[in-house]
Amino acid sequence: MISKLFQQLRRILVRCRSDKLEKCTSTEKLSTTNPTTAIAPQPQECKKAINLTKAWRLDYSGSGIMPVNNDLNQDTLRMIDQGRPWFRFRGQAGVQLLNRCVLWKSCGTAVNLFSNSTMPAQVGVVTHMNLYGASQTGNCQHAVDRGSVMRCSDKPHDYVYRYDGNNRGYATGFCGMTA
């Protein structure tokens, strides 16, 4: 269906170019017999999400990298102070929130947050999830917190997240992962 629409549009554009018209209009009607194949607009939360891009979000070694002014990352505190913005993982930070436990003091912070919740399949639906963080002793559910996730499109790993908890007290940040 979509390829038929593209073929029709291409035909119209080629005709406009060949006629060298400055303003091209067409009375030809595009065939849209199956409206369920239309591409849904991206939710506003996805358009406005901030990008987490730093490579230290993929450090799972427990190395204690200090990425922010020689101090541990404090995502949760910063996100509360910024009004809980939606965020996504991009570039060197990976493509989505980590889905497994890693060593304490990984991902540029002391308590590194991850979620093993099922990611939503439907675009634009906010799904609540539990966030977990490892402790110094290896307890993978030392810090239990709340967050939300939303799928932005049908593309793989196209999610945005929001921190919904109230942790202001210690260095807690989000880990990314690659596909």
C-alpha cells in the first residue's frame, strides 16, 4: 500500500518537473484504500525527549568512572529538578535502558538503574516499569524505584523513558545498552 502511494507521488513529481512548473498542483487523487497502513505521528513526548549520549552509560565493569565534574552521575536528582523530562539513549550511550543487573558503580554512578520490565509494543502508550539498582554487596534489587516508558515508532529500540520516583539522596543514574 505504501509503495503504491510513493509510486503515485513520484509520478506526479516527475510530471511537475518535466513541465518545469514553478507551482505544481495536481488534480490526480491518491489512492488510500487501506487507511490502517498510515504512519502514525510521533508522540510529543518523543519529539521533546532529551538525549543521553555519553559512552560511560555502557560501562558495566564497576570501574566507578566519575563523568560529571569528577563526581558520580546523579540522573534521578537532575531529572526531578528538571521537571521529570522524557529521555532516550542515543549515540555512544546505546539505544535503550539496560535490561539486566550490572556491578555497583557502573554506568558512571554508584547505583546504576536498569529495568527488566517488558517494553511496550504499541506506539504512544505510557507503560509503568520498576527500576532496579545493584548494591555494593551485589544485591540486584537494592534500589527499587519507578519509571515510565513509551514506544515512539515501530522502529526497533525507539523508546523514551521518564523517571517517576523521588530519589534525591545518592548517586543514581541510568545505564544504556546496545541492540
